[in-house]
Amino acid sequence: MTEDQIRKILEEHKAGGLTAEAALQRLQSLPFEDLGFANVDHHRSLRQGFPEVIFGASKTVEQVARIVEAMYKHDHNILVTRASFSQYERVKQIAPEAEFHEGGRAIVVMKDRKIIGKGTVMVISAGTSDMPVAEEAVVTLRVMGNQVDSLYDVGVSGIHRLLDRRERVAKARVVIVVAGMEGALPSVVGGLVSVPVIAVPTSIGYGASFNGLAALLGMLNSCASNVTVVNIDNGYGAAVVASLINRQ
């Protein structure tokens, strides 16, 4: 679909020949931008409510830079997950306002800081070693327009640390719980709150944790019925789901 085609749709809607719903349906099929090595989906936010997110791992500095450059022309936030500092230095040449979140390994270009979520999303981590995944979730949540509260290092080996902040947790509309080792914390949190709990297993732990598989299986077998689970180390995915819930 070309710019002329887009203009015709908008003109037809303005003239009364096309309802808003019909115009939106046509616009949702807008094309991607072919960069040769990547097809940038500029209209994902129109279909799904969020712009496309760039996964920085395994991409070269220039590949990330070219994708950011293509997206920067549009009026929405940009997020690069699993990013390196060298990628950030190059992105900053394109977008001077770009920020690097070392803890969450993410590059952010914020063009819109409006809060869209209806309430607060709480991000809880079992241990300090789980923080990189938790921080990825926090950064993603903020880019997607959520009010965020975070609570770290409150795992089951010292459960009083969590119980002491129970009132804070109870105020959240959605809770993301990040844990490695045996992955028990989401079940505990799920038993304390009446809202959705999104569990994120991490690859943290000794040999029998099998790089997060033990935590993943423990969370999938949770006895708390309000707990759902995303993939190992997927703080980004948990944040996207939490954002969708928080917008309802």
C-alpha cells in the first residue's frame, strides 16, 4: 500500500464513504519496509497496540542502527532488547535522546511518556541474580506506557522480606514474578493476591536447575490458579502480556 492509497482511504473516510472501523481495517494491512536484511513492521502498533521491538542479540551494530533509523521516522517509542553498549553508541548517533539501561540490557528511545495502563504493574524478583531479567521487564513496561513498581531479592529462602511488603504487592493490577533455582516464588505470590501473576523462570541456579528448566517446570505445576508462565529469561514477553492486561 502506497502513501497515495493511504491518503485515498483517509479522504474516503473524511467524506463519509467509509466508516472509521472499515478505514482502520484497511490501514491495518499496511506494508512493512524492506531493508534488504530485515522487514520493519511500522504498523504493528496499529494492529497490536505496541510498535515492533528490536531483538539486539546476534545483530550487528549496523543492522540495529539501520532498523532504528527506519523506525525513528515514525512517532512511537523504540525498544532494543538484549542490546550491547556498542549498539547503543551507534544508535545515539541517530537518536540523541536514546538511553541505555545496562541492568535490563536495553536501548530505549522515548518519544511518548504517556501512561496508558489502568493501574500499576509490580515486578518482583526472587534474588539479585534474577535482576537482569526483571529489569528487562521493567524497561519494557515503561516503554509501553505502564506505571511500574519493583521489588527485588525477596525469595522464599527469606519469605519475611516479601510479607513485609505485602501491602505494596496488593496494590498492583498485574504482578510479574521472576525467579530461578526451584522457581517457587510465583506460587507464593499467587496465593497472596487476587490479580494475574505472570511467572518468569530464569536460567539462574546450580547444575540440577538445568539452566532454568527446573524453574520452568515448577512454575508450570504451580498450585496457584492465577499463575501463568512465559519462557525462560523472557522478561520482555512477560511485560508485553502484563501491558495488554493492564490496558483492559
